[in-house]
Amino acid sequence: MSDTSTAYEPAVVVGVDGSEHSLRALEWALSAAEGMGAPLVVAHVRSEALQLGAARIASLGKEPELPDTVARAVRTVVEERGHRVPVRYDSLDGSVTDALPEAARGARLLVTGSRGHGGFASLLLGSTSRTLAMTAPCPLVVVPHEARAAALVDGEEAGRVLLGLHTEETPDEAVGFAFEAAHHRGVPLEAVSAFRMPPPQAALLPVPSPALQVPPPLPAADEVEEADGLLKEARRQQEERLRPFAGRWPGVELVPVVVPGDAAGRLVEGSRDAGLVVVGRHHRHRFGALHIGSVAHAVLHHAHCPVAVVPPWAAPHGA
């Protein structure tokens, strides 16, 4: 399958391998597809053993008829839950990290579990999801496993949408995606930006001997004034960046948040009662390496709710 778009509506694609994590992602993807009114494509990349077995049978001139336990598991989930949009199951060959991005060309979303079969229980994010976060040609949503997940319900009870916003680097597509998600769910959008604080003057002084230890001095007046100036400037930049999107989605309740330091900690903590965290994928690094940024990397590993990584559309497909 080379293109999941149709003449009417691009699809939501979900990658499954039969694991509990992937079937949880399937449930989330089905809800998302229904909310968007989009068809759902369930994509299963067959294991290397199955691919080799099918090739050997085909080399004998026979039509391979191998059992597909994943298809049965998918059918059970879909039939038990019910669905209001078309659902198609595709069995794919190749490597997962090549086949799923190819399957998702032209799609609205690509959805995966945080890890699948063969993952160590101690790992919060599997290598496949980590690679897809850097290569998917459309927004990727990683659904965390049950131990770390907030409720996967939709609508107002799902919790607010959190946007990690770097005013200079987050692509417009990520900001628009967050507003649209909040609009469809009918929930507030909390936009979190961070700014760097300079080190206090006391931190630049040599450390005295233990015998001379005294309580740290209070911040100097000029330090307080500088911090206030940085905060005001960060708020101004954030408001300027969000203004056109707020005008486009006037019905979305926007909660702007500016914090000193790193936005990752605020996003991870906020994900405990949020429905979705949205972060942007940066353009290619100047040396050609794929880059998702430190905040996106931290959120993918530690968030308690689904995380959407949104690429800039200017990036070439598969980048």
C-alpha cells in the first residue's frame, strides 16, 4: 500500500503486531478516526519468519496460506468495540521502520504503541516508536502502555491538550495540530513555553570552606529585574506566536504558560491528567541527522498520556 489517502478523506493508520500495547493503540486510533470521520487502516508488518516462510512456499509454486493471528486479534477488538468508520486490515512485508512510514504516506495520523513484542518491560519507549518519531511522513501518535497511560476516552472527559511550544523552533503544523485536536475534543489547550534564566551571581562565586558557610544571599535587585524582563519577553513571544492560531480557532480555550528552565518536566507532569501532549519535530539537523529535540525525546519516554510528534510539512516524505 503506497498511499492511504482517498478522494474523500485521508486515513488514520495504526501499526499493530498483536501485543497488548499495539491493541491499546488500535483502540485509541479507532476513536481518533471516528472523531475525524476518517477511515482506519490497520497495518501489520509480518515477522521476518513469516515473510521467509511465505517466500519459500511461493518459490515452490504454491500460494502461501499462513495463519494470521494478528488479524484475528484485530477483528476481536474492532468487533467487540464496534466502529462507525470503514476499517481495513493490511498485511505488509519489509522492516517495520520502512513499511509503516510508507503505509502512512498521505495519512492523517500514524498511531503506534509505545513498544511491541520483544520489548523489555523496563523500557518506556521501544526502538521502533523512537525511530518512527523521527521518520514518519505525517503526525505520529505514540500511545503509552497501560501502566503509564491516562484514560484513552475522547471528548471533554479525556483531559486538556498540552502543547510544548518553542517559539522559534516548533513548526506551525504542530501548533495547528494542537489547536485542531483541542477543538475536536472540546477541551482547553495549554501551551507551555520555557525560557532560560541566567545563573545567579552567587553561583559564580568560589565556594568557601565548610567553616565559613553562610546562608546564600538573596537575589540582587538587578537579578530580579532581569528575570522579570526575561519572563515578559517570553510571554510576548509566545502570545505573538499563538495569536494567528487563536484567531483561527476562537472557540478553543487557550491557557498560555511560560516557565523558567525546561518545558519537558512541566509537560510530563501535566500529562498525568491530560488527554494528549503535542510536540514538534524539528527540521533536519545541518549534518543531515534526524532531530526530534530534547523536549520531544523526554516527553516520548516519560509522558503518561498519548504523545503526538508533528513534523514540518516542508520536510520531504519519509524525513
